[in-house]
Amino acid sequence: MSNNSANSSNLVIAQKAVKQLRLEASVRRIKVSQAASDLKTFCLQNAHKDPLLMGVPSSDNPFRPPKSCALF
Amino acid sequence: FSGSFGEVYQTFHLSIYMSSNNKFSISPEMATQEVQPNETLSNLKAESDTLKTKLEDERAKLHDVELHQVAEKVDGLGQFIMKTRRTLKGHGNKVLCMDWCKDKRRIVSSSQDGKVIVWDAFTTNKEHAVTMPCTWVMACAYAPSGCAVACGGLDNKCSVYPLSLDKNENLAAKKKSVAMHTNYLSACSFTNSDMQILTSSGDGTCALWDVESGQLLQSFHGHAADVLCLDLAPSETGNTFISGGCDKKANVWDMRSGQCIQSFETHESDINSVRYYPSGDAFASGSDDATCRLYDLRADREVAIYSKESIIFGASSVDFSLSGRLLFGGYNDYTINVWDVLKGTRVSILFGHENRVSALRVSPDGTAFCSGSWDHTLRVWA
């Protein structure tokens, strides 16, 4: 690769990097307090449906009863 | 990766952009469109540095509180009694990857020994086994229909095997090669149908493929080193996915345009695992820096770090419980740590594996989770 084409490749790489950073800088953001509050709300609203969190009675969880309970 | 390798690497990818001009979203003409022709390399570097500082400032302005502060009034979690309920034995070497079937009972796993096994986790029976032509099958995934599995590794490919109801049929005969990378396959996932597969590779790229034709539909360039993991957004939240790599970055991608829309670089080492929070508004990562972290996509920043001074080995694999309140992390010190996502504290530590935990997934209905390990076994916990 000649020196000139190496220079122009580096230039295009740098242009691409700047374009990407402009895109990322322009992302619309919300405050952490709002985002965190929404995460908390989601957890709490769905907690009752979360078997690993609430624990389910052995009779309802297919994995809980030990294999040796199988009747066959 | 140090600067010089990164530059050579990026030049290599740039030459791909130049040569095939219809599949990638940024053409050389577009890249130069908004930039003045007389801008030199040093001007661009200066602008690049300014933009990076601006990005950090913008993110910092909105950092008004910590997640655990918002969660102060939330009830703490009690004692968790989670035990190994099933042990799946049969692999002859390290288990590298696993995935659940949507039916909540079948599991596919892959190993360094070249074998891919489909198990019924309720009974622990092996239902199918395939021997791959390579060792180190680092990636495997179940198709949404439950009728096929995808896998790959050191062969640099992702292949799809339809699962036959006839147990005697040779699965390898029906194998379909779908993805071709120029380095190892690190992860794969079907999208919401059996028709498309998303892959990540040691060649630094991710790619979306049509299963039937093997055609490359979209390519994702932006990581400066091996991409180790990926996860698709929950279907309600649209067409994005996340990836993590050896460049310590976690990237969020638009599947249609191929564009990287957000990027997070707070980890201090390779990111081995990324997983979306169930609402799709955040994601967790596990890294060789011995921490797991939570990133909120709407706040565009890291909002929690899950770490302890006593945890010094890397986290290889992470997943959330159904409500997102618990984060399970499999670590290289053979343990599984369970974290309270909101409060940032560890609620449980699970022992059982006799070597590194390399894979971990919660079942589709959240009743259990499965871990795979270098000790050749998989364990189902509940």
C-alpha cells in the first residue's frame, strides 16, 4: 500500500469515527433518577410473577420434586 | 489491543467497505459528506476528543442519583434456597454454551469435545447428539420453533441442524451451513423466527444471516477486537441487539441499518456476557474484571456495579430472573453469585460446580436456571 493511500485510509477511518461520535453524542437521554425509578417499578410490578424470586411450592415447580418421586 | 493492531484491524475492515458497496450502511461518500474536504487528520482527532468529552459531560449532567438510592425503601430480599435439582452428565469435556428451548424443558449444550447435545432437563435424558467437525463448539442456540439447533466455534461457521423425531436419524446429514466468519464463532442466536440467525465472532464483527439461503443480510462493524457475546432485545422493544467484546465495549446496534447507536466502555477487561433486562430498557454485562454492571439505555450510562472485594475472578455469564430483580452470574472461581439488581448487594452464593462456570441461562418461564461448566456438567437450579 503506498503512503498516499494509507494516509487517505486513515483519514476515512477518522471521519467515520467522528461521524459515529456525533451520532452517539446526539442520543436523547433521560435523568438517572427517572430511569432508575422505572427499573424499580418494573421489578416491583412483576415480582409476584417471578418464580425464582418468590419461590413456588414444590408441587408447582417441575424441577423442585426430586427425580426419584417419579412414579414410573 | 494496543493502538497499532487496532489501526491495522480497522484498515482491513475499511478495505471491505471499499470493495463490496451494496451491503454496508456507511459508504466512503457518506463518510465525507458532512466533513470539510480540508480537514486534516489532526483536526479530526481533535474533534474526536472534543466529542468524547462532550459525551461524558452530557451523561454526567443527568447522573443525579444512584440506582441503589432510588431503591432504598424497597424491601430487602430474604434468604434464598436454591439448589441443584438436576445434573446433566454426558459431555466428555468443558461445556462452553447452553440454551433453553421455548418449551421450558429442553436444553441444548455444546462442548470442547465437539459434541452438541439436546437434553430433556426434566428427565435428564439425552434426546439428540451431534458431533461437530471441530472441537471448541463455543456457541449453540435453540430455534424458536424447537425444531432445530444452531452451533459453531473454531470452524468459523454457524450451522443449523434440524432436529429429527426419528432418534436413529443421523442429524449431521441434514446440516446446513449458514454463517461464515473469518475467525471463531463466539455466540449465535435465532431472531424471533427460525429464518434468521445473528452471530458474533472473533473477527470483530456481528452478522445477520438468512438461514435458508445462507445469505449475509447485515453486517455490524465497530468493535476493535473479538466480539464475545450478544443478546437480542425482547421482541416488544424493537429491532436492536447488544454485543460485548475484548475491546471492553458493549455496543447497541440497529439491526436494520447496521448502525451502532450507543456504546458503553466502563469495564476494565473483556466483556464475556451481555443480557437485556426483561423490560428492554437496560442490560447487564459480565466481565473478566470480576464485575457485573447494569447499563440503562434511556439514561445512556452505567447505573450499577455488582462487585465485592472478595470476588476476583471473571464473570463469564449473566442472566436476569423474570422480574429483573435478581441477576445470576456464573464466575471463573466455580461459583454462581446472585445479586439484588436494585440494591446492588449479593443475596446468595451457590456452590456445586467443580470448575469454571461458562454458561448460564434462566428458563423461559423463570422457574429455574441452568449453568454449564468446565467440569463437563450442566446443573439446573431452582
